[in-house]
Amino acid sequence: MLFMRAMNIEYSIGIRKLLDIDELKIHKGDRIGLVGKNGQGKTLLLNYLTGATEMKPQVDFHTQYSCFQQLDDIGSQNKRWNSLSGGEKTLAKLDRIFTEKRELLFLDEPTNNLDWHHIGQLEQQLENHYGAFVIVSHDRSLLDRVCTAIWELEDGKITSYAGNYSFYAAQKEKQRRQQQEAHEKFLKEKQRLTERLTIKRNQAKGMRKPPSRMGNSEWQLGKNKAAGQQKKIERVSKVIERRIERMENVDKPFEWDEVKMDYILQSPIHRKQLLIAKEVVGTIEEKKLYEVSSLKLKTGSKTALIGVNGSGKTTLIRQLIAGGDTIDFAARTKVGHFDQSLEKLPNQQSVLEFVRSTSQLPEHILRIILGRLRFKEDDVHKTIGVLSGGERVKVALARLLTGDYNLLILDEPTNHLDLEAIEALEGLVRDYPGTVLYVTHDRRFVDRTATHLWVLENKTVNSFEGSLQAYEKEKRKPKQVDEQEYDLMALETKLTELISKISMGAQGEDISQLEEEYQMVLSRVRKLKNS
């Protein structure tokens, strides 16, 4: 059953055409993930289809639809609404959409600010949805679990892939390999033709001179014959030249992961623990969020702070940054903090100027890091005012990665980033020579970057040295009884047995000896309990 058909989708800003799509269709049962780089127009496309732009789209709907917009504060004038956290607002808007029970859903970044538990709930709701949906999300795990098709928006065009995100990523990698093979084939053939052309030119040039053993009179006699051969060789040379000129150039695919962030910290930390905090208590409106007796941040670690919405992750980060008598930072610690407050970015400065203004690194390193965040050569000269939300996030992150800091504290750095940029940030975080403490609800990002975890649960923080995968594996292990606890259980069983024998007056048993043994076992039990 056809739910939607859109024709002649066009949208331009100035001379730049953001959307140029002949036709789009959505049928019942379609589960579509919309992906694309920041600034390509994913949100614009959803707004265009639902009539939320100034254009008059040629769209026919054959069912009712609901829209989730990340920046749409439905109760912005309500004091109660304004007091809610980002996660609580997202949950309220999602609840409204699923309550409406429309067959077609347009969802723009519905996982932003949601913890893993609520993302899992959203996945379940989408899997059970009886109609169709188009979802923009940076959560690769979610796209894998709920999508059966991927729409890639690039240069105004949509390319459709029949599969989930992993299938799409595999197809893109296959295309990259094919381009690499075509590039190598192009270079090999061009080199072969160029070498052949050089040989022919040298042959023609050599025919203009008499051979060293041939006299001048002999050369004059054979000159006409040589001229004919020379023209023939020159004709062959011209044919080779034209073949080289007509060759279709195949560019080498850019290998982002080959570009390394090769620099050292301006202010390295030599203490083993960059941060030691004791007796940290977090409250909000007289409600205790957590109480932590001791907390350590290892120098050079990549530590993920994880926990459910409302557990106090952002509160803890701000408390640590504010410092205090119980919070001890290593000497020379310089903190770079990312909290998505992007409205203060200078709109008139270029990307490169803004990043360069606080960095002591040479320009070629700045360009490498900007390049890894997908700012190409010309993009670094764009003014910040023309950038999309995701691009502004990348600029703010680039400024931190290149600044004179040795501790980066990042609060939800993956929100609003496209999937390619998230994967680039993963590499930059791994390569960063300093210490990183971050909060994110992107499970795959944590799994690929974290060397340590701070788990905020049950109103305290438990530290774990290892990856998310190792932590989850540890949680699945059956609880092991330690040796002392095992000894105590065995002794108490023995006590029960002795009491039974003494009270029953067991035949053939020396009661006085049983009582002596009982006192000895009882003494051992008391010692173990006291220890």
C-alpha cells in the first residue's frame, strides 16, 4: 500500500542546490533510515516532505503522519516543560507521537538525550510499529535493529540501499574498494602508455641524427627513408597522446584513517591519576543523586561516564569541573569542556580562523584534524554562520582537540553529528594523547573508544578498568563466592551437624569430644565474622 509519493523535490539556497530528487515513495512496512553528512539536508528533506518549509511540495499522502522534531519544544511556554531535562522532553514528545497512532512516522534524531534503556524501548516501539517510518539517527545500533532500507542523501540526491546500516556500510566499503582498484588500474595503464610514448618520441628524435658509424653521404641517401619512418612513429605517438588525454581520471578514495593526529601535548601530566575526588555528593532540588566515597581518573585514559537519564551524569561533570576541597586535579591540568552551548560561536570567523585562534599547533596539523572531521580543503574557509548544527559541533570539537588542553570533558559530543563524523571522532578520541572523560548514549562509540568506565547507578559511581564489551561480559558472569565466605558457610554447616549429634545423643559418639569440637568450630566462625 502506498503511503506517500513525492515528485520533483527541489530546494536551493543561493546557487547551492540542496535537494534535487525526481521521486520518492514510501509504502506500508517500509522502515527507512535516512543518513548523510552534516549539512546535506536530512532535516530539510523531512521538513520539505511534511510542508514545514516555504516551498509548495508536490507530495501526495495516502495516510496520516506524525513528526518528531528534535528542536520542536512543544511546551516551550510552560514552566513545567522548561524544567524538564533533554531526555525527559524527548520521552514526552515520543509518547505523544506513539499515542497519536499514525501509520507514517517522520523521526528526526529521536535518540538524542536518551539513555540506553529508553533507546531500547524506542527500538521495541519501532519494531512493533504497524505502518512505516523514516528515521534520522546517529545511533548505528538502532539503525541496524529497526531499519530494512537506508536512504543516503548526498549532493541533493537520494541513493537507496535495501538493508540495515551494516549492509549499507558494507556496500559503501565495497564501492570504496572498487574505486581503489579502478584508480590503481588507471594509474597502471597511464604509466604504460606514458612509457610507450616516451620510447616512441626518443625513436623519432634519434632518426633526425645520422648514426655515428654512417658517413654523411650515406646518411643523405637514407634520409628520405628515415623521414618516412619518423612520420610513422610520430603518428603512433599522436595516437598514444590522444589515448592518454581521453582516459577518464579515477580519483583515489581518501583514506581518512590513514591521516593520523601526530602531535604531543604542550602540557603533559606526569601523575598516575589526573583526578582524585573523595566524598562527592550530588543533589538537585534537595534530591540526592549520588554519593561517591572515592573517584579516580587515570591519566591518559578514555573514560566513559554511563548511566540512565536523570542519574546525575551532567551534574557530576559540572561538579568536578567546578572543583573544591575534596576534588584534587594534578598540577598543570588544563580542562577543555564541550557541552553543546554552540550559540556563542563567532558567526563571522572562518572555521580555520576559529580553530587556529586557541591552538599552538602548526597549520598542517590543524588541517589534518579538520580533514578527519570531514572539513575538506575549501570547507575550512567557510564562515561559521553558514554551517549546519552538526558542522558547528565539529568545529567546537576541533577547537578542543587542537587547543592547549590535556583533559577533555565531553558531554554528549555525538549528538547532531552524522555517522561518518562520529566514526571520525572515534578515531580522534583514540589517537588523542591526553585524557578524555565523556558522556554519550552512543553504545558503539563507547565500545570503540573507552578504556575505562564510570558507571553511575544506585546513587553511586563504580569504576571499571576495561572496555564496554569487557564490562558487559563481567556482568554476565555468575557471582563467585570468595574463599572466606565459602569457609564460613562450610563451618556453619558443620556447627549445625554437631548440634544435631549432641542434642540427639548419637550412639557410638563421645559427647564430650563432640562438645569440644563444637566450641572449636564456633570459635573459628566468630573469628571469620569479626574479620
